Amino acid sequence: MDFKIEKNEQYALIDLNETSLTQANHAELENIVRQLFRAGYGNMIVKFDAIVELDGFGVSVIRKANKICLNELGLFIIVTKNEDIIEQLDKAKIEDLTIMPTVQEAIDAVFLNELENDFQSEDEDEFGGSSSHGDSYEDEY
């Protein structure tokens, strides 16, 4: 499988230089995802720019990778503008799979997700699991 990996503190970017993700090469992507997960990456962005063929094996790898990332409160994001691939992934009904048209939007989604996770954990710590408090900022004016 022809690919490049760019690692960042918050995410790993996998740039697939393949035209297909099928039975022939799906295991390689699965191994890459496992290695990144073991290295501590809960957010993974996969560039699907060149992918034009996706079979059930490819969809299965995406489903597994997505579940791994979601379990870590991270995101598994597919970056593609290919309508056929998007439609195929929509039909697969992969729970909470994120599909973005550009890498920059995917990176923004990762940072937003990290902020939401941080905010939720702060709320739980500060307010004992409740995210509402009685004070209003309007009282200060």
C-alpha cells in the first residue's frame, strides 16, 4: 500500500496514494490504524483523494477504525469529495463517521472535538456531572 503518515500532537494524517481500498489491500490500512492507536493516536484523518473503488472489506476497516477512535473520544475522519464514495459510506451507516471535503476542515473538526471533550470533563469535575450552574453573566451588568 502506498501511503504517507504525518503525525501531529492531536492527530495522525494518513495520505492514501491508492485508487482502491478493497480486499486486496484493506489489511494494510487496518495495521496502520492499529499501530497509530497503540502509539496513542485517537484522532485519525485519512485522505481518500485518489480512492475511487471501495468494497465491503474497505468499509469494514473504516467501521473498525471509526469505532476504535470513538471509544477514545476521538474522531476517524475520511477526507474526500468523491460523491460515489460518500454515498457508499452513507449507505454503510457507520455510526458517527465524519466525512469532510478538505484536510483543513478535518483538522478543525479534530480541534473542536478536543475542545468539547475538555469542556465536558471540566464541567463534570467542577459541577459533579452537571453542566449547568445558577450564575448568570447578566447579573454582573
